[in-house]
Amino acid sequence: FDYYLYGIENGVMNEPAVDIQREDRTWTKETSWPAAGSAPTRLHLTGTGNDLGALHLKPVPNQPHNKQTIIDDPMKKANTLIVDPELNSANRLAYVTPALTDSVRLSGTPAVSIRASIDRPVANLTALLVDYSQSRPVIVSRGWMDPQNIQSRERSKSIVPGRDYTFEWEMEPKDYVFKAGNQIGIVLIASDYDYTIRPKAGTKINVIPTRSEITLPI
């Protein structure tokens, strides 16, 4: 800002283009961002009922297209909905990778593609990218979608209750390192208490996990 707005020759244009503060609060410098070599990696969802689901690098063949259900409770906060993913919860769906055998760096913009139906013409959709470790889980990134904007950001159109749609949206861009031994998780909820409107509770979202995926820049 000083250089461009006030004409101050502060040497900023001779510095590396990117400063990244890592999870341990140390700083690194890079010439560009996302990191060179990061590539979109698709993780496919599987799950039954409201039990803990899984993330796979390859689609599971011959998997029946069963549905899982989220019931919206807009008064529950995201940081409470991500805990204990192995426990059954009516208000969220959780999917995790196996424990990582090496560290994994996320650098860029995660994206979500969910095949689902909603029982109301208006609703919220939220995805949370979570780092699960032996200590408390950490929300790495999150993203939201208004299903009424399925065709365009500029125009809203009510969806047909009960009809299957493919909802696609991006999450917040992030640079983050998942440590070896941790698990990468995706948690799907409806309303996000801190970031979306809070409609009347009870909206039901039926997700088809085998036709859904998350894409991570790794």
C-alpha cells in the first residue's frame, strides 16, 4: 500500500512475492502462490447412515448410491459439530482419510461437489475442511453455498424440494500442512452459525456420497 498509494520507495518490489505464516507461527517466503507443484487431488466420499464416512483417492466400484441425511440446526456452531466425528450426529456428515503416512501440504483453493436433494426451496450448504489429530480438531477452511444460486451468482432461483442436484462451490483459499499421523476430514453441515443466515431449524438434506467429491490442491 505504501509503495502504490503513497509512492514510497520501500523496496517491497524487490522482495519475494509471497509471505506465508506457518502453523507454528514461523514465516516462509516464496516467489508465487499457490505453491509450485500443487495439483488438484480428488477425494471421493463413501458412507452409510449418519456414521463416520471415508475419503478415498479412487471411487469405490459397485457401491450402491445410498443417501445420507443432514438435519439443519442453525444454532449449533461449526466448532462443536466437528468434534468426535466417529459419533453419529443428525446435524452433520463427516468423512476422513486414513492416518497420513507423511505430511501433506494444502496450497490453493479447495472445491466441493455434492449430489443432494433438499426438502425446502431455500437452504444453506456448508463444507468444513478439518485437520483431525490427537488433540482438538482444527477447521482449516470452510465454504458456503446458497442452493438458489446453483446456476448463477447473480440470479437466485428456488430449487425444487426433493429433486437431486449437483451443488458445486469453492472454499476459502488456504496454505496449510497436515502433519503425518493426522487425518484430513470434510464435514458437511447446512447452516453455519457464524457465517450464514439462521433459518428455521429442520431443513433436511439428503446427500449421495458416492456421487460427491472434494478437490484439494495438494
